[in-house]
Amino acid sequence: MIGELSFYGLYMPWLMPLALGALAALWGLRRLLAATGLYRHIWHPALFDVALYVLLLHGLSRATYFLQTGSP
């Protein structure tokens, strides 16, 4: 995952679009969890959100690595 992405001549690291994608997925999951009422059973929602974001970012980075290299 070393390298950069060119966005109309602006070079940014690959981690930036992955982080934005994980943030968008987190917003969707938070809305889903709040709508179903599962946040009532979570002891510390802020820590849960951070952990969920890290897991989503890790999953996205692993998925893009697998797509680039073709091996797990």
C-alpha cells in the first residue's frame, strides 16, 4: 500500500481515501446502530466508535492490498 493517488494533479497518500471511506462507513453503521437501539447496550459509545473506525480502516486497507497484489 505504498504509493500515492493522483486526484486532478494533487498527490495524496493511499491512506487518505481509505480513511474517508472508513469514515463514511462508520457514519452509516452508527446510524444503523442508533436506529436499532443497540447503543443502549454499549458501555462507552465513544470508545466503541473509535474501535469500529479502526476495524473498518483495517478491513478496507486489507481489501485494497488484496485487490492490488492478488494474494492475502
